[in-house]
Amino acid sequence: MARGRSWGPRAVSTLLDLAVVGSIALVTYAVWLRPEVGLGPARVLVGGAFVLLLPGYALTAALFPRRQSELSGVGGRLSPGHLSGLERLVYSVGLSIVTVPLLALFLNFTQWGINSQSVVLTLLWFVLVTTGVAAVRRLRVPPAERFRLPVGSTLGGVTSAGPATALIGVLFVLTLAVAGTALVSADGGQRFTEFYILSEDDETGELVADDYPETVATNRGAPIYVGIENNEGRSTNYTVLVEFHRVSSVDGERTIDARWRQKRYEKQLAAGGANATGVRVSPPDSAAGERLRLTLLLYEGPTPENPRIDDAYRSVHIWVDVVAGGGGL
């Protein structure tokens, strides 16, 4: 009979907290994939829980599958005390604060690097895998010793909590909200496009953001590569303009006196996509002996009628000396 009763409501509550943790992690990832879905305060709370609570809670559950605290022993012996809900909350927040930076540090030494996509995916997998480990360890513990949510006594425990416990709870909720707001804001701030000039390394043939041409001949030109990386979180249409500018400076203010269009092309990139397009730039014969600014302008969608650096979404430039004849690169 005792064995049969173990599959009642209390048995369901044995893995209820782990199911909730895994569900929140998956919901957070779904919300991150669809930033256009406005969830208001719910988005903030879910994001805050994903960063500040879930990794540490899953790790705490894996470390402490029993109701009895395994760290409360004195002199190497376990005490009869339990890891209370408040203790689990403190452990969860503390371990999250330690775990998240360590995961980010690990990503910094991988090919994926630290960005919103790699961080969110790493946190998701960490929570899901650790939750799975916690479920396995908990089910191996005798039913009477397993930790389970105190579903029946939660309300009574909250109402009977002292002022200190209540204050800790309030501070935790506020911290959760702040962390969620930071996550949403940081996620929004990470939506951008990288735009850069690349050149081909003579020894390896790889494209590098270095060793740009310094001298360009009018009759030979020089090769460059235009790099675009889409981190907007959505598919984006780009227009690229490659131009030479003759620039003068009066009282520290630069003015474009002449411009020569070298290339105009459009490129559509999916979210997270990158592209490097080769362009050969050739300054006009009339600019021989001058120092010109090779300017690249990036626009989302079509360009305006009279494109300027100020209205470009991104811009980058290098300075080159123009020589006549066969000199230069």
C-alpha cells in the first residue's frame, strides 16, 4: 500500500519544480526568437528568471536531490536539518551569479564567441541538461527522502514568515525584475549590423581586418573585401556603396569636394548571416598624386536619392595615396 501511495499527488510534485524550470527555459528561448511579440512585464520576469534563477536552481536540484541538506553537517556528519525553501532560493541565486559568467568565459574561448545567440543557447542547454541530471538523481533517492515542492504548505509558510524573510523575498522579486529588464534591454541593444573592410593575407589567403592598401595605382586598382554580418535578429536587405572621396578641411571641418562611385550592390542576409564581397577599386586618373578617402556606406533597404555619410546606417573608410602608372597595388 505504501508503494502504491507513492504515485499519488505527492509523487507528481516530486518533479513538478524541474518541469516548471525546463518549461520557463524553453518559453524564454521562444520569446527571444520572436522579439516582436510584446509580453510586457511577463517578458521581463521570464528573462530575469532565466538568467538569475534557473541555472542556479537546476544546479542546486542536481546537487541536493534529497530533502535533507548535504552541506549542513558538522564534523563530517549530516545534520537532521532540511534545505529550506529560502535556502534553496539563496543557493539558486548565488549559483546563477557564479555559473552565468563562467559559461560566458567558456564561450569566449570557443569559435562562437560571446553574443546574444550563443549566450541564450548555452544557458538553455545548461538548464535543460542540469535539470535532466537533477531528475535522474532525485528519482534514485527513496521516495520519502526526495525533495518535492511543498505545495500544500507554501501559503502557510509565506504567511508565517518573519519580517527578515519577507524582506528577502521582496528584494529577490525586485532583483528578478531588474535582471529581466537588463536582459531585454541588452538583447535589444545587441541587434546591430557589423560592417567592415577586409583584405586578403598574402601568406594564408584568409580574409583579415588588417593590411589594407595604402597606395593605389590609377590603371591597376586594388582589391578589397566588404564584410557584412547581420545581428539584427531578422532577415535584412542591405545596399552597399563604395566610393572615393576628395576631402578638404577648413577650420577642422571636412567637406567632400568630389566623389567617384566605384560599386553599388544589394545583399540580403538572414539573421546571423555574414558575407564578404570582393570589390576592385580604381581611382580616376585626375586624382593621381592626391590622398583620397575610400568610403563604404551601408544602408538598410534602398539608398536615398543623394546618399551621404550622415544618413548611412553604417560607414567605414580608409585613406589611400593615388599614384599614376603602374605603381601601387
